[in-house]
Amino acid sequence: MGSLARKPDSLERYQADLPHLTQKLRRGSRKITGPRQAILEALRRQSHPVSIKELFDTLTQGDCDLATVYRAMHLLEGMSMVKRFDFGDRVARFELLSDGDDGHHHHLVCTQCAEVVEISDCSMQEQEAQIATRNGFTHVTHKLEFFGICSACRAL
């Protein structure tokens, strides 16, 4: 996808968390290797969910190979340090989670230029509880993304 955006205060949240992220890796009996450090740094600089290829392209040549990025993202996802998003184009995108953040939020995606806007409020929680109760489920969650045409593309 193309130009992606997030609320400005979100990036600041991630920059403060790098020491906690490396500590979390260590607590998980994982080494802080050079490639993992580079990947965490690159993720920390992102202001939006990125694909593995997009992330790899931001790394300095020689930091690591693409297979290492795939393995690291799998590890970070398994440790709940990143969250995977799917915007319907069969490309997994990942976003760094700050300590204690479950990453639950939604996105508004432009279908023409692929701009992404983070939507932090979620009005689905009450409806989620009703659906769970009505159907006898527990631990119900949801994924919801919105798609449309942004003002810049509309102006063209």
C-alpha cells in the first residue's frame, strides 16, 4: 500500500518503549542480536502498519536479509510485541505494540492511494457483549477496518 498515516502522538509512544521492548525479548530468553535490534529500531520509526517488505526496505543494507526479517516478525508476533493487520489485499502488515497495549484499534483505508488513518475509538464493545451473550460465547473479539476514498483522491 502507499502513503500511510497515524495520529502524531502514537509515534512518540513507541519511541519511549524501546528499552522495554528489548527487556521483553530478554525475558523471553531471546538474545538482542544486531539484526533484531535493527528491526526493532526500524519498527519504532514507523508511524503506520508496515509489510515485511516495506520494513526490510527501511533497513540499512547489510543489517539482515529478508528471511531474518520474516523470522523476527514471527517471533515478535508470538511474543505479542507486534500486531498483524490485514487490509484485504493479502499483505500482512505489522505494528509495534507498546508495553501493555493489546493493539486494538481500527483503520480507515483509502481504496485509491492506500492512505491509512488510525481510528482509536471503538464503539463495538457493547455490541460485542450482546452478540456473545445472545450466542453463548465468551472471550469474543473483532477486527474491523473501514475503506473509502480520502479527500486528496476525491479532489483529483
